[in-house]
Amino acid sequence: MQKEYIPREISRIKFEILTEREIRNMSVLAVTSRDLYSSENKAPATTGPLDLRLGPSTKDATCSTCGEKMAECVGHFGHIDLALPVYHPGLLKNTHKILQSVCKQCSALLLPDETQAQLLIKLKARKGNRTLEQRVIKKVFDEAKKAVECFQCSSINGAVRKTGFKFFHRVHRLKKHDAQKEIERSLYSASVKDNPEITNWINNAPDEYISPVTAQSILRNIPNDITRSLLGLSCDPASLMLTCLPVPPGTIRPSVMALDSSSNEDDLTIKLSEISYTSQLIRDEIAKGAYMHGLSENWDLLQSQCAQLISSDSRPDAAKIRSLVQRLKGKHGRFRGNLSGKRVEFSGRTVISPDPNLSVEQVGIPEEMAKTLTVPVPVTEGNMKALRKLAQNGCTLYPGANYLLKQDRRIFLRENNTINLEEGDILERHMQDSDVVLFNRQPSLHRLSIMAHKVKVLPGRTLRFNECVCSPYNADFDGDEMNIHLPQTVEARVEALELMGVKNNLAVPRNGQPLVAATQDFITGSYLITKKSTFFTKKQFGQLIVYALPKHTGRMTAKPTILRPSVLYTGKTLFSQALNLSVSMEIRTRNFTPGTTFSSVNEGLFVMRDGEILFGRADKRIVGAEEGTIFHYELREGGPSVVVSALDAIARLCSRYLGEAGFSIGLDDVFAKPKLQKLITQAVDGCEIEAASKPAESTIAVLSRAREDAGKHCIQHLSQHNSPVIMQACGSKGSLINVSQMVACVGQQVVGGQRISRDFGDRTLPHFMGDTNASRGFVRSSFCAGLLPTEFFFHAVSGREGLVDTAVKTAETGYMQRRLMKVLEGVYVAYDGTVRRGQQIIQMQFGDDGLDPVLLQKGTLTTDMPSAHYWALKVSNNSGVNIFAENVHPSVVLIYDAIKSIWKSVYNPHTDTIMPDIWELLNGSVGYLLFRHENMHLIELINAYTKDHQMNISVKQLFICKMLFQALKSQIEYGTAVGALAAQSIGEPGTQMTLKTFHLAGTSGASITLGVPRLKEIINASTSISTPLIKISAEPGHFSEIPGRVQPVVIGDLAESVSVNKISAVFRIPEGQVARHKIEKEIKGIGAYKKDGVYYWEAPLEKSVPSEIDKLLKTKVKGVGSISRVITTDSEIIAEGTGLLEILGTEGVNSSETSTNNIYETYKTLGIEAARESIVKEIQYTIGRHGISVDARHIGLLADVMCFTGEVCGMTRFGLQKMGGSSVLTLASFEQTGEHLFTAGYSGYEDMINGVSECIISGQRIPIGTGSFKILFDCEMK
């Protein structure tokens, strides 16, 4: 019989330090022996660390307390009575602070009663806010340790010094002018007369050693609850000392049995044995009356052993063991390895491979895996017949079942068994087609890295899926492996399909762009099929349509384009029929050039009307994973089901078409013919000649242009049927640079932003005579022709930099995203529309408009206006009501009816506009929802659009109702974990960024940190950044004057000569230099004097060394803040350094347009709102420089979380604590696990289990998304 476990829900958790009594009460025995095993029968020794009463440490042993084996025994604690008290290593800092703050004689707090009363009032006022409480307690410690005399007993108290695990009281070290010092000195004078040899010790009196016994006495005598409250102490102060050590159960320190019957014991077991032995030695020495010297050595050893048991980090010099703290912290510790994340059952992993015949919603599962993973199905009257067949097939035949669960037992099913099924039984059947599985590829950088697919069981041994779904997983097929997880309950399956299904996650939350879209071969096939010259016979057309739409059973309605001499269909018609969309749009393709018309050969404009392609070729901008493609429009208009069907059709059609028509790449495709080779040579030679006359900093740009110019010649002169040219043109793979490198010229190799450096004497390699372009890394050869040995070497040097950059960047961005996720994990949209972190309000409305980026195009509703206008025209021109009823969502009809009923009230015929009152007048739930998310900006945009397009009344009504419906549909769902989405949206693109410092465009030497290092500076809220810059805006007429006012002037800029004597350096400064910089007042201000038309400045020297002279030469006499230099371009002034406040106050500076990239300086100068805007601007600029798009709502939310407390908090463990509202489990599962747990025990923290981390750790539903509400059941309902 299996035991029945009743699940319990943990509502809160309280942390405390165990007292000696509590340790004894929960103990099942006192460990007094050091022996692990009995010498007689090799069984665990009685009263030893492996005593079976503590629980079994091996699989075959039985617990003597509960009678269970190791798998079932929960373990039982014991205890060791220490012979002498020792300091608790985890609470050593707290003990030190208390000893510094209380009297060593009477244990009273070293503060006046009045001060204590005031601080107690402050502490009570801040109760509940741990951050503010800790600030008051810190002030208590800071003030108390300054006291010299006790306010209760008047005894002298000095500083307490900590050395290792020992404390020393500096009671004899008084302050320099302390009156007590003279009294003590006079007392010593008498002793000196009789004992002259102690004269040298008067000023070096030894510190008093505070032994653990003394410390225990001091702590035990701390008087009252008020003192303990001010010290932040919630437990008995004596509990800070270890007198009785808990012995952890044997089940958590298992023995590993070797083949020769010996055992390898756990580190904890060995250490407990040592502690027991050392404690017994001390008892024996005390009983014998041993000398203190020998006793103190063993006492120190006992202290060290107890410290190592709890935390091996407490003794850096000792051998590292897996102590208790080490088992909790780190990636593989209990918190992160077993509680926050854990290994699961019902999962599988194998290599992936592509299959275009599968739907994007499907995943191909190997039959072997399907037979291993099972789904529990309750046996009912309706499904008993089908399940009986599965049960008879057993575990070997597919489809079958592996186990049958009856009330009293679990039965393993073999083939052809005759098990009788009964209602109420549960059959664990094999995975079957259409089951729901979670599909995941690591690293899981964003939400779309794990999605729900429908199962398709296939032969073979790999997991297969449609290539359109590669982008969300960032998967390729060069040996990648992926995971599947099989949900076990109906609730889990439904929730997975609705929230995580591919169909509902076609667009990425980062910017709303479609990520599940046509890729590579599918784009190439689409490009070739929609070519003007592509035609198909009726037979070919029908065959390809069947390939694309295998389930299509209706008649072929497409009309041929050519009737005579033979019936032919265009590729555009085939493609339109396969897509079966209803969208109308015009898109510029990749080949668009200004002036493109319907007669243009390059077909640079793609035009579709009601799903029919009229003009243009389908390339990546039409069917790829980009913003504004046909799938992006259809996702808004027709819904995800239509897009999925279209993607499935494209995958099947294009793969079949390319397979039959043929598409391959060979050497002929990348071989340059003589005419083309001549053009390439001329282009490269021209750039090399130009580079010789250019300055060094422009050489890279000129030589890089050689590759681009050669590539353009390749595109122009290679055949339009050339495979690399086709792929580059349609965007399926490769670019102009790739074609150029294969055919023409690999180009200049860059390392660290520079050409190959001359490190070999004055040469890069000994193979070159002089300084040529080839010697500096210019690779003239192409990949087709082959690289020379030196070119190959330089190319490898440049490639190595990319590899190192990627390796370092992966670790940096991974840690950065983990920090972002931990801080933002609990931020969600509440049911009142606010964005909250626990009970803290971050935003009154998500993104200030409450819209979901996934449901928008280009982040705004305005892009919907043309399609809404076209829809309104189409509906108004059709007199039939059925089209309106069938093709429109019921909410649109509801809004339309509401608008018609109130039209006279809100429409102003004189101005031809609608009034804002429409929000309030709309009735029913629609009006309520729209009014809650009032957006006056949308009304203004609608009015402007309707005016520009001169709509009639009926079209205008339909247009407005459609736009209002889009506004309603685009609202973000309540319960959405917007914090996690923001963390993923900012962290995931980090892998595409670099670790480099970029040259600032348009300047001669200024550089700026960008990429991952800059993103780290921003989210860490660094007070000091690597390249601080201030962009100065000048008022009219002051542009030329500001650099002179801001530019720093130092003595080195002025001095003509320097003479040095023994004690000083004299700088000779011509009067002309002073006049040129207009700094006569400043030069006199530093003590310079004028003699014979020359200024002299005499500066004292501590040492007559060159370093001192250098310091003096850098002495600033004029300039702003810590500005190092000022760089002026034609349009802006850039100051390197800090000093925003002084620059804003400089005459001629336009303060409203001047800004700095130093966020901390912005905060200190202009306040928190300016800092928030600076964070948004800097993140957008940093990621924008890498061509990465992130919706402003995500960046704004991150900035709001960093600033909502009133100060800028970084995404670090310190920022997480400053923000408040984080539970102990949240902090402990992030970083510094042991420190947070010990602090919680010391302060007696009590946490409600309502955050994300603590709910996951305790195995409960998180209060976000589906768990953000509770369902009430009407008990009286019949």
C-alpha cells in the first residue's frame, strides 16, 4: 500500500536562530563518539555520527527511529554538546557589531536613554520596510561604537577588534586628548619607579581578549527587549554562540560504498566526527586541570572545525569541503539546483532535424520516445473500449500502454495481457498524435525558447519540426539537441496550448515582429515562384497546389493567365492560391528603388489585393521574419490560424518546387569570368591607390570599400540565375559582402578596430619588405581563388577575435539576463491596469498606454489606419449584411451598434470630427473597457486621418468602430508577467552585441563604450563609467565661445620652463600665454606672482622626482568639473568627463538641450525623472547602434523599476535589497545565500509566500498569469 500524502499550502515562513533548548528538543540522540563504524560487525557505531537513529546513510540500511529505508526516511537530527562555547561563523559579523555597541561590564547599550527612545520611535515608524529598518539599526551601531564610557555603569569601553575568530577589546587605547588618558598615565608613573623595565609598555598596553565564554556572558546579560530591538535582534542573544551543535540527518550525508566493501564518507560526517573528538579532548583536559596553553589550542581547533562544518569559506586557508552553506549556494546548490530549478520526469532529449511537411504547430516524435513517455488517462465508460485495446498491446506494441494504476497497486503491462479495466482506473498510455508537448532548446533566452507543439509520431530517432520555427529557438541542424516535456494533466495541456502554443506566439514580445516565418529555402522558393517569367501548366499547377494544400478538397477556382496556345498559370497565382489570405497591402521589397512603378523590371513593389498578388516578387520583406510582412498584417487582420495555414502551405510548396525545379551552388557560381575579373581588379586597385593618400584613420574605411565596390560589380555582371546572387537578392541567406568575398576580394582584416599591427620590429610578419596594404591585413584574394599563406594568417587572426568576443560575451550576457530576470520576475499587470511588483506600484498603466507590443505594428495603433480604412470601404460598399456578420468579430458589431446609437451626440458636423465624449457614451462592457484605457491621442489621430481622406458618414462610422476595436483588442492582458518579458527582451539581444569601444562618428579621437559593457554600466547604475561624455548645446551666437569656457587649462599648457631646487619647483609662465587663455585671475588664484612681465609659480615638492613634476604640470587653473578635453564638430560640442552642473551654469549653454551619458550624474544634478529618461535614452541608443529593435515599453518599464524608489537602483543584489519588497528566499536564491539566511535568522524575518521565487521554491502556483486570481465556487448552486 502506498502512503497517502495530503498536500499542504505554505502561507508564510519565519526565520529564527535555534536556541540550545530547541536543538535538544528536536534531537533524537547526543553524538558523543567519534567512531563511524563498530569494530566488531562494521555496523554504524552507536552514538556516532552514522548512528541509525539519525537516519540511514546507505540505501540498504533501515532507520532505527521511523523504520523506513533511505528513500522514505525524512531524516532525524541529533546534537553534539560542545565542551566550551564557540562563535557561530555565520553570525560573526553580527556578534562583532553587538560587542562594539554594548558595555563589556553591564551589557547595556552604549547610547543615552533619550537617544534610544528617539531611535526606537523611528524604528517602529519604519516597521515592515526592512530597508528603512536596517538604516535605523545601522545608525544605532554607528553611534554606539563611538561611545567611550557606559551611560549606565560608567565603565570604559574601547573599540572591539576582530582577528579571525577572536575579538580583542582595546580598552586601554584612549583618544589623543581624552582626560582619562592623563589619569591612566599618572597611575602608571608610580609603577614605573619600582619597575623601570615596563617603561616601554606604557604606550602599548595589550588589548583584552574576549573569549567565547566572556562574549556569551555579555550577550546573555543584554538587558531588555528595547535594547534587542535597537540591535535588530529577534532571538535570545546567547543563541549567537554555539554551545550545542545540531547534527544533520544521515540521509543528507550518504556514504558511498566502494567495490572492496569500504566506504567513502561525506565531508559533513568526517567533520562531525572531528568535532566530537575535539570536544571530548577538551573535556578530558578540563577534568585533568591542564594548562591553559594546551586547552586554548584545542579550543581554537574546535572553533575552526565548527566554522568549517557550517561554511568552509570562513577559513580561506583551510582545505575546502562541501559544508552546509556550500550545499545551499551556487548554481548546483539546493536553491538553484534543486528548488528554483530541478530535474523532471516525462521529458526527452535527442538530435533535431528539419521536416517541411510538418505543420509549424507540430513536432515529430520518434516512436521509441513515444513508447517511453506516457499520458495518464482515467478509465470511463466512454473510453474503456479504446483503452482496453491499448492495455492489450502493452509496452512493446505501439500504440499501447506501460502501466495500469488501480487503487491498491501499479501494474506493469506486457504484450497480450488480459488485465481487466474498471472505471476509476488510470491507464498510462503511450504518447499519441495530437498530444501536447513542450518543446525547448537551451539556452532559453526568451519566452519563445519553449513552446507547445502537437505531437506527430514518426519513425526514426530524431525530433523533427518545420524550419519556420527555427528562429524562436535559434536552432540549426548541425547537431543541435532539443528537449520535450509531456504535460500530465488536462489543465496543464490546455494551458500550454493556449499560452505557449506556436499559433499564439508567432510574434516576439521584444518588438512585436513575427518570428515564426518563412526562412532560407522557403524565401528562395517564394522568390523564384513569384518571378514574372515563372509559368505552370494546368497539370503542374494542380500538382503544386496539392503539395501546398494536401487537405484541400474543393474545386480549383484559380483562373489561368494565358489561354493560347496553351493554358498557363503564373507563379503569382499559384502563390496566392497557396497562401489563401485576404489581406490587402503594398510593401517595398528588398530591390525597391525610388521611382519603381508597375512596369519596372526589378518588381521592387509588392502589391496584394484581397489576397491576390498583383505585382512584385516575394522576398524576405514579404514572407520573412520582419516587421510589416504579409504575415504581420494577416496576424492582425485574419488571426494566427490563417497565418499558420499559410506558413504550412509555403513550407510544403517551396520545398517541393525547389526539389523538382532544382537549386544548387557550385564552383561555377562563384567563378569570375575575365570581364568581371578585370572590373574587380580595377575597383580594388583604385581603392588601394586612394588609401595611400588618406590619413591612417581613414584607411580602413577606404580599403573596406574595395570589397563593397567589387561586390557591386559581381551582382551586376553575374547571371541573374546565379544561386548566390538569387539568395542575396531575396534575403534568404548571405549579403553583398558574402558574394564579394567568395567571388572578388575578402577585404581588409580588422583586429581591435585597427589594421594588423606592426609588432615584429617595424613589420607585421618577416615576409614583407615594407609597409604595404597586404602587410597590414588587406586580403586581395577571394575564397574561390584561395588565400595566400600570409592572407590566411591575417584572416585567422581576425577570426580568432570574433571567437574570443563571442565566448566572453556569452558569459557576460548570461549573468546580466539572470540579474534582470531576478529583479523583474515579480512585475506584472494587475487587474486594475497598474503595473505592480508585489504591492509596489511601478506604473499606473503599462507603457503609459496599456497596449501589448505583440498586438501592434511598429509599436503603435496608427499603422492600422490604412487597413481599417480599406476594410470600412469594402464593408460599406457591400449591401449584404451577411459579410459584415461573418467576417467581423462580434465585438466590432457591438462597437458599431453603440457608435450608431450615439453618433449625433459625439459627431460635430461643422468640424467633421468626433468628440472625446465617445469614450463615456459607449455603453456596455465595451465602453467600460475603452474608458478605462482612455487615450485622447488616439481620438486626435482618428480625427486627423478621417479629415485627410474625406470619408462619408457610413465609412467613417465603420472606420472608427474598427479602430476602437483594434484599440480594445490591443490591450495587454491582465496578469501578464511584463517584468519577465522586459528582462528577456533586453537580455536576449545582448548576444548579438559586441564588447568593443566604438569611435564616435565625426570626431577625431573621441570614443564611446557601447555594446555589452555599456549595457552593463546602465543596468548596474554605475556611479563611474568608462567613457563619460557631455553633449553641450549652445544658445544662438555662443557656439564658438563655449569650448574656451569649458576646455581645461593646466600648468603644463602654460609653463615655458621648470626649475627645481631642494624643496620646490618654479614654473616660468610667459604673460602671453596667460593673456591668450584669459586666465589672469585664475593664475593669481593659485599663488603665482608676476615679475618682469613673466608669471612665476612656486610649488613645494615632497620629493624631487619626475612623478611630482608631472602632477604639478597637470594642476588645473581653468576648466569645468573633471572635463579632460572638449571636441567640437560642425554641429555639436562634446566634453569628455563629468561636471554637468557646472556646464549647465556656464554662460551661453542651452541647459534644456545639454545632456550627459552618465546616469548617476544626471540623477544627482537634475533628479530622478531626468535619470529615468536618461536610462531609456541610453539603452535605446546602445542597442540601436547594433541594429536591434526593442519596444520602448519594455525599456521604460526597466527604467521605472530602477527609479521607482526615488533613487537609481542597479539590477544587482544591492539594488534588489534597496528596492525592498523582496523576500529572504528571493534574495537567497539569487546571490549570497548564506549571508541572507543568517541575517534573516538574526532579525527574525517572516515572509509571506506570495512572490515568484518563493512560490516556485515551495511548489505553489505563482501569483501571476493564471495564478493571479482565485476561483470562488458557489456552494449553494445546484
